[in-house]
Amino acid sequence: MLQIGSRGPQVTKLQGDLNRLLPGDTPALATDGVFGPKTRERVIKFQSRNPPLRADGIVGPQTQARIQQLLASAAPMPGGPAAPPGPPAPQTGVRRFTPEMQQVFEQKGMGAQFGAFLDDLEAKTIPPWKNFLGTIGRAEDARLVAAFWIELFQITRGARAQMPAAFMAVAKLDKNALELFAILSAPTSKLGKLLKGMGETASAVGLLVTVVECVQHARRGDPGAIAAEFYKFGMGKAVPWAAMTEGVGSLLDGMLPERMRQNNMLFKIVRAVDPIGMGAVGVDSVVSIVTGGLEMAARGKIDVDILVARLTPLVARMKQGPARLFVELGENSGDALYELSQTGVDWQAIIRYSHMELKEWIENATSQRGAPMGGIRRGTI
């Protein structure tokens, strides 16, 4: 019986047999001896076109007999003429190193999960993860990816539904950040032991995502953003209702189109009502400013370029979070004041006019005839 995860010459023969029985418009399978998602998909297609076979993707005695019957009679599979065998399709990305990755699974005693790993490599529901894997160009990197998947599987205690959140975070890294995988999968890794020892799977995944985010900020040299990430994780654990608010806001950021997020004032107000997100902005701001001050103190002089280098990315991060509304208000107010200052406004005249209007209102309010709300007796103000 052959099924996903199977490997060897029998799988190679199966792939070749299916290639000879395929309709002409179907691309040939790679005869690599690995029963992966594409081979399973092709088996299901064959079974569905050859009733009464059960289309379950498992090649048992009945499916094998039907394949051999069609090959012996030189009859093509129903649905079209047989395609010539042709050269095997080239493997791309991390899939080029399937044997090396399977070896990692076997060494760690996780060979039974190799099929699930291949499924995740081909997962179309996580496009960024697939793009990230496509940048892998060395067998050593592919082994690190396999080792990371095994660690993540153990951290989530086999709950694969929890794993996509980590995949999405990792997909933001570039291939040069694979040392994180090496650190996590090392036998002496304190981080790995901490994550596996956490009581809740969701908490372990949340901490791993936080670590990945911090790695990205560290590579960009943003200590304020690192502090903000740990603040959000800690406060999310301490104040669950606030964590839910922050999570809903982040979900809206990811789901709503950019045009709506930029122009819809109601959305900006909803995002501003986020205690954890706004607190993280404060932490990010304080750490960024203090870091800039320490750098200037180390140089022994006030350097505007240092502040600009710290504040520019800080403002960019604020615009992408719940503080966007206040950043835009500040920028618009600053622009308005600058334009007024350039038009030669007579501020003294404005003050005199305001004082005159206020004085006239008080005089009217204290008079019996002109008092609002029925009048105020003179001398009561």
C-alpha cells in the first residue's frame, strides 16, 4: 500500500505508470520516488475516473490492479489520449532537497509526519510561506526548515491548526535569518525548551511569533520596536480583554484594503481605542528617544541626524498602528501653523478681537435684557 509519505522504487514506478496513463494536457509527475501532495492528487484523479475505485489517494491492491490492467491493454486513462513519458518535471525551491529533509525527519524519529510536512510546503493558504521557501538554495537551509517544522510541531503538541500563525511570521524573514531555525532546533536551545514547557499552545506560538518579530526589528536596528513587541505580548497575557481588542484591530489591518484604512476616519477612531496598541506606541517612543539620547551622549554632542534616524522609522511605525489618527492630526496641525506663519497673520489683532468679543459677551450676559436663558441679575457674575 502506497500513500503520502511513502518513498522508494515502488513510488517511482507508480509515478511513471501514472505518467503513461495521463491525458495529454496534464503535466507529468516528477519520478523522484517520494509520494508527496502532487502524487496523491494525481492518484485521486485516476481513482475518480476509474469507478468503482475509492478516490482516497491511497494506492491499494485494487488501484494497483486497475493501473496494471490499463497498462497491459495499452488503453489510455478515460478522459483523453495517453501522454508520452517525457522528462521528469524539475523540482524548484526547497522541494529540490526532499531526500535531505526526509533524512532529518527519520533521524529525529518523526518519519510518520513527513507527509504532513510536505503538505505544509505546498499549502496554498499561506502564500508568503511558500514564497519564503522558494528562496532556499542550499541543502543545509532545507534541513533547517525541516528541523524548524519538527520543533514547531512539538511546540504545538501536534495541533497543526496553530502552526500557520508561526508560518506567517517567519515568512516576513529573509533566507539570511535562518539562524533562528538553528537556534530553535539546537538540542541545548533554551528558547526551544521554554516554548515546549509553556502550558498553553497558543501562548507558546504567540511568544514564538513575538521572537520572530523581534528578530526582524533587531536586524533593522529598532530597539524601541523590540520593547513594544514584548510589551504587547506581556500585556496581552495580563489583560485578556485588551488583547482581544488589539487582536481585532490587527485583523482589520490585515483584511481591509489600504484605501479604506487610509481614508476612513471611523476605522482610524476604532483603531485608536486600543489600550495595548497605544501603550506599545508609548513604549516604542520612549525607548527610541532614550536610545537616541544615549547615542548622542556617547558621542559627546547633540547630533540631529541621530534623532532623525530614530524618529523617522518611529513615525512610520506609528502610522501603521493605532496611533495613526494622532500622527495625522499632528502633521496636519503643524502644516496649518506653518502656512499661517508664512502668510503674515497679525496675531496681536486676533488677540485684541478675541478679547473684545469676550468682553461684549460678558456685558450682554450680565444685563437683564440681553441675558441668555431668561436673564442674569447684574452683579451675579
